[in-house]
Amino acid sequence: MQIKFDASVVYFKGLFEPFVGRMVYFCILMMSCFPPALVSSAELTLYDVSEPFVVNVGEDGSYPNGFITSIIQDSNRDIWFGTYEGLVRYDSHDFTSYKHDPQDNKTISGNLITHITPDNDGGIWISSYSTGLTYFNINKQILTQYTEQTETQPGLASNIVMATLLDGDTLWVGTAKGLNLIDLKDNSIKFFDYHLDKDAKKGGVTSLAKDAEGKIWLGTTKGLYFVDQANSIIVPVLTPSIKGKSVYRLLYSDQNKLWLGTQKHGIAYLDTHTQQVTWLKSSKSQDMDTAWVMDFTVVNDTEMWVATFGGGIVMVDQQKNKIKGHLNHHKKGKKGLVSNDVSTVFMSEDKQVWIGHWGKYVQKTNLQVTFVRTFDIASFGLFDETVNAITELNNGTLLLGNDQLIAVTIENNALAANSIPSVEHALNQDIITTLSQDSHGNIWVGTRQSGLLQFDEQFALINHFNDKNDFPHQVIRFLIPSSDGGMWIGSNGLSKWDPKQGFIHFNIPANNRLQSESMLEATDGTLWLASFGQLYRVLPQSNKLELVIKNVSDIHPLAGNLISSLVEDKQQNLYFLSNNRLFSLLTSNSNAIEVELAPLYADFSIDGVRNLVIDAAQNIWTDKEFIDLAAKSKTKFYRRDGIDIGTGWNGGKLVSHNANIFFVGSRGLMVIDPKLAVTAPISSKVYITNLALDGNSQRLSNAEVMIKPETSEITFELNAKNFNDSSVMQYQYRLNGMSDEWIPISFKQRYITFRDLPPREYLFSARAKNIDNGAISLETSYAFKVLPHWFETVWFRGCAVLACLGLIFFGHALRVNLVKKQNAELELLVQERTKELEQKNAHIEELANHDPLTSLPNLRLATDRLSEALKRSKRDNNMTAVIYFDLDGFKLINDTYGHNTGDFILQSVADRVTKLIRETDTLCRIGGDEFLLILSGIERRELIEQLCERILNEFTQSVDWEGHQLMIRMSIGVAVYPIHGENGKALIHRADTVMYQVKKTGKFNYKIDDF
């Protein structure tokens, strides 16, 4: 079923078009789209649901208050706000306020900002009311003032500057007394000889625009004008419908359209060739005839957003020349604008639309994410409670169920719906829990208390199956069409309706109870049913309900006591949710069942999700994210993406005939178009926003920076300019000569400090990773050179070398004479000393490489042996295992019985483990109660597992210490070369990480990562 309607005509519940002709049109439309039972039950109602989700900026009080007049983005990607209380810069992390200071001529000229224009050189032009124009070179932190001309000094026509337009090497300046042109090459100022109004307070240029042919257009308080540059005059547009009207804003788009925003006359566009003016008509939801237009911004190839005073945001289709939606303040219901008095609107590079209000508020919405839409069904008055169920009919109509049944179609950003009274009557105040349609077109409705209802395609009741006709189930949880034309019915039991045999009721295995939590008929015809932590199945051509998993938590330690949302991919792999984790279900040829944790979610949880679906591209979707199984990656989406995301999408789910995905729940209806799902890059690059030397900020430049030798601390400040959510960025860096690997810094930290760098040339590089989706930005680099001290220079070192050589020569000559004279005595002394040194060296070597308590090798010696073992493994093409273990509860024993007991325990562990290993293996104590075991020349994983089990078995018996029976327990983590790392440091770190995973999951165990 397809419903066609004019998007500019919006019907709200209870509001009807007064014109009979329009009503007749929609009645005919309903009759052509809905079955007769639908049409007769209720009139079709269209709900405008085009509003994106808007969030406040600076809700924590960080935004400096001020009425917003202008918003722009500079070439460094910072957002600037012009306000009635000064200028504000926002770099995605912090707000910085710039205000006029009468005592400081290096501040902006005035606080009442009317307009801001960015250039391509890192600067902005700031227009102010009554104090002229200021150019702010942001990179150099230099301000240049332009004020009204005097008898002796050339300047602007007026200090009241309302608009500026950058055109190559010239800047057009609109003032209260006319138009100026500033030549930026020589800074000369030209005035166009046409005064709009003698009184500066009553007239002036309010807006400027340039068309495709280079013509400059002026919006003024007296009408629309253009510039005749050859004659240096301003020429009025004499089209009657615009003549004399106050044109407050201009925007040139394609197709020779110049959009005009007026004060109290709405929106029009001018054909720049014919000068014909066309006014935008009002819609039922938006009166444009008296609208005061404050600003424009283009959001895509067809759509423009218009800021109005009193009317919020109006969304205009530039190609069709009509209103397609609006964004307003809502006193109740879903969140919208904080007020309808919108002063300015602007879209930044990352498709964030920034909305400024007269009431000291800034909001924004993200238009990057277009593949998810949410519909607040409750705010339309369709349901009083949660949407429990959803299904799609053969004709494409959606059915939504709760205390009534609603038929729904969705086109663009509008939803058409009506209720089905025949179903509501049959429900008799019961609640719909599940919906489905069988292959014969009949519609099945499961209820919470009164069994199962069956309707024909016209929603006439066929059957009501309940306890009155011996139907065993009153609470229906799932309805799934079967491949043979029947219907599976899940409740506190399992039944199947067969077109030939009628109902088949399955016996529950003895000593088990069944409550359907999820059901799926797989491609091969097998029905899978989850009940709490149990999994059942019915094989094709079988009438037996078989329990295949008694408790999933017994099979996998990370699973919980509940299985939900069974899904199947094209390869017939099954997946389900348990304990907020994604699991895969493997079935062998012998029908044995194995449960594995899906690789992507080994380290991640998916809290608050109960529904999964798989799209045609084999991505798994939830109401919060989608998972690319092939790429083993996931992408989350949030409210900051412009989507009304939150808990409550735990009702039904659906993949429609056109491959769209639907979730329902207490928040209404969510629609996902997977074909539009594209992961947007987080940023073109990371910016180095500050360089501080010993805490003092330096001006950044493109040239290599020379750093004085006495500088001890160098700090870089990084910013990815992610205005969607800067808190999801983790920065990484590398400094050539120190590390070729990217080094991540602490999460939410963006300062990197180097101390006491040796003199040389350096190249610092940085990038950022979005922890939501794993996207990596382009890197940015900065070259600098640390200069040497005078004693570190080449000439000084040359002199020092020569002086040393002279001293060596003199000393050598003296030494020769002494040796000849005392040769006999020295010979004897050398022999005695040599023997003594050999004994001491042997002792020192022993202390340097061995643990004094256990006599085991220490970490230093172990590192050397591990390096040699890795070389042998690489040569012999076998494995080397690093086993990292420490003692569970050792601190408690130490604190309870004293350090002597602790020493005894450590020595006992060293002796007992040494007996279990080969002579070629190395056991070392690396500190405290931590030990490292190196196994070289390993050919099979089983050898590692066997040794780990022998070690654990060795410590199943207690040891006696002064009459106390002490149990020694340990947690073991294993990393294997080359699977888990190519060098000793990586392997030790990996084994340590795995060992702590064992501690978190129960201790006294071992774990080897999969390979």
C-alpha cells in the first residue's frame, strides 16, 4: 500500500482542513489505499514527524551567555558565535569569550556583534553595532579596526555595520548609511554613492549576497538592490511585490535563485535573470505571510533551513519551492527548540546544524546520520502505552499493537495511521503482545490474557482461540509463520497451527518449564525456541520438542540465565544475546551444540539491548548500533547523532519487504534504512591547537620551531574538532627518533608533554581514534628542533677531544715509567686483585640475574632468555609460550602470618613449579608474588595446556607451616609467540592482561587466548 500526499499539508489529530474539497480528496485517497474495513473504521490522519533530535550546547553553564546574532566556522574548524555581549569561540572542548575592553586597544571594537565572516587565512571579520568593523587574525592574534570616516581619516560610511561579504581580495561592507568596498591588497576603502537613509538608525544594508555571475546583491530596510560596479552605484529592484519591503537576509542558491528573507513578510526568491519574485506559500502548520526571517542555511542539495523570529525553524525544499517541515519549541512531548525565537542558523563542515536563539541559548542537531528515524507514537495520541508488537502485511502496511491495532504507512518524514475498531472490539480491553500474517493472508493477534485471535484480510474476526474452546495458551508471546504455511505459537508452551491438521501442541520435556523468550524458524525448517537460559528445537518433519541446552551459562562462563533475540545469517549461522553479550550457536553434523562468544564482543558489552535483526548485507542491528560481521567492526549511534535513542526499544522487531528495519517499544517506532548506513569520518585531521614551552604558550607557525636548550618541558595541545562529541576521542602520538609506533594517551586527555629532550631535530605526529566506531583521523605533524647548550656544540666537543688526547698521552708516558719501576710488585698485586675481582664479579652477576629469595632468574635474565627463545622459535618455525602467574590471596597470608610465612610460600612455589618443567624452560620471579615461565620449542597447544593443568593440580593440596594448613592458589595467563606478539615485551604484557582476566572470572585457573 502506497500513500501519496502533499508534504506541505500536515494533519494533526483533532485538526481538520475546513475546505470540503480537500476532505473529499483525502477520503478518496483513503479508499484507494486501505481495505474497506480500514476506511470505514476511522479517517486517515497524517502526522508531521520531520523534526530531528536537538541537543543543547553548553548546558553545563560553560557557554558564555549572550543573545546569538551570528554563527560561523573558521578555516581552523572552530565555531564562532556573535552575541550582544561579545564574541565566543568554541573548539569542541572549551568556550573562549572575547569582549571589548576600553583600557586595551588589542580587544574587539565592541560587544554588540551583528555579523561574522570567515576568510581562508585563519581570520574572521567581525561586524558590530556602533563600533565599526574588526579583522581578527586568529593565528597571529592580531586585531585590525575599521571605523567611520572623519574629515581627516578615510573609513566606513557608518560605525553601524550589519553585513560583510568576502569576494576574493575585496570585502563588501554593508552599513547603516550605505555600502563600502575594502581592497584587501592595499587596504583602501571605496564608498558607493547611494545613501539608503539619512538617519543611520532607520535604514541600512542588512544582508549581502553574490550570484553565479558575480553580481553583488543588497538586502536593505528599504528593499532589494544590486551593485553596478562599473558606475559605482546601487540600483534598486523595482519588482512591485518586493519594493519597499525590508529584506533582512539573502541567500543565493543554484538555478539563479536569490532567496529573500523579509521582516514580517515571509520568504521569497528572485530569479536573478528576470528579476521575477515568487513568494513561498504558507502551509497548514506554518504561517509564512507574516514571518520575520532571521537567517538561512543550506543543509543539502535540495533543503534549506530558515530561522524565523516566533516561528522556529522552517525547512524549505529549494527545488520544489515549498515547505517540507518545521522545527519548533514543544512545551510537552518530545524535545525540540528551547524557543521559537531563532536568530541564526548555520551548518558546519561535519553536517551539524547550529541554532542560535535570542534567549541566550545555542542548540545543534546532527544531520550526518540519515538512516535512523524515530516516531514518538505516544505524542500523536495513537497509544497510551508501549508499542508491543509490529508486523508487515502483504500489501506493505505496517500493523502496530498494544491496547488497539493501528495500521501505519510511512513516506519520507511523515506517518499515516488509523485504528482498526473491529480488532479493538475483539480485544475487549486486553493487550496485544504479538502480530503476524500467514501465507493465506489471515492476520493473527496474540494477547496478554485472552489467547489468540484470527482475522481475515478485511479484519473481520474468524476465530478466537482461548480456554473456552480448550486452547491451552492464554498468554501469547510469539507468532512466527512456518515455511509450510502454518503458524508457530509461543507461550508457556509451544503450539503450531497447521492448515491441514489444525493445532499441534508440543509436550514439554519432563522436569522443565517453558516460557518463550525468543523464537526463530531457521532456513532448514528447524524451529529454535529460547526459554530463560534453556534452548529447545523442533526438527523439520518432527512433532517432538527437544531440549538441547539445559542452561547456557553451564556451556559458556560469560553467558547469563536468559537467552534472547535469536537470529540467523545467510550462512545459516545462529546468534543470540545473553548477559548483554553476543553469542554464536554452532551445530555440528552430529547435531551437537556448541556456544561461542562472537569475536567482536570478546571485550565489549551491549547493555540494555534485547532485540537483534540481520539485514540483507549481513550486518547485525540493535536499537543502538550495527555490527559488520564480515569486517568484525561495530558502529554505535547516540542522541548526539540526532536520533532519539534511549532505553525502551524492547518490543517487537521487523525486517520489511523493502529491507527496512523496525523496532518498537515504549519510545514508539524506530525505522532504520540499512542502505543509507555509512560510517562518517570523525574529522579530516587532528589540530595542534597550542604549543607550550615550560608552561608558556607559543605562536604556532608553519616553519620549524627552534627551542632553546634551557627549555625542559614541551607540551602539545591536540583537538580533533569533533563537535558531535569530543569525549569519544582518544589521541595517539609518535615522535621520530623515540618511537615509530603510535602511542595512545589516557582517555579524555589531549595534552602531550616531553621533558628534557636531547638536542636534535624532531617531527611530532598526532592522530585521533573515535572509540565509538574505531575510525582513525588523518595525522598532523609538527617539526621542531631542540638547540644544544654551548658545551654540547661540535666545536666545544672537538676541543674537549683534543684536550683528552693530550692528557691521555701524558698519562700514558707517566704510566710506562711507573710500570717499568714497579713491574714485579704490580704483577703480584694484579694476580691477587684479579682473583678477588673474579669472586666479586661472580657474586655480583649472581645478584644481578637471580632473585635472592628463591634463587630463580629475575626479570632481567628472563628477558634475555625469552629473546633467545624467540630467535630459536623463529628459526625453527615453532612456538614459544610465556606463562604469567601470581598467587591468589598472597597479601592476606603475608599480613596474617608474617613475612617469614610469605617467604616460605614463595620458596615453596619456586621449588614445586621447578620440578614440573623441563631443563630447557625458564622459571623466574619478577617481583612480589608474580612469576614468569618461558616454554620454548613448543609444537602443539596441548603441551601448554597440560603444563598449566599440572601446575594447578600441584597446588590443590595445602602446605604445613608451623601447624597451619595453608592453601596456595594462583591465576595463570598465557601468551604464545608468534600468535599473540612478535617480541618479548608484547608477549609479557599480553600474558599479564590475560592473567588479570582470569582473576576477574574466578581465579585459580588459566587462560590461553584463542589461536
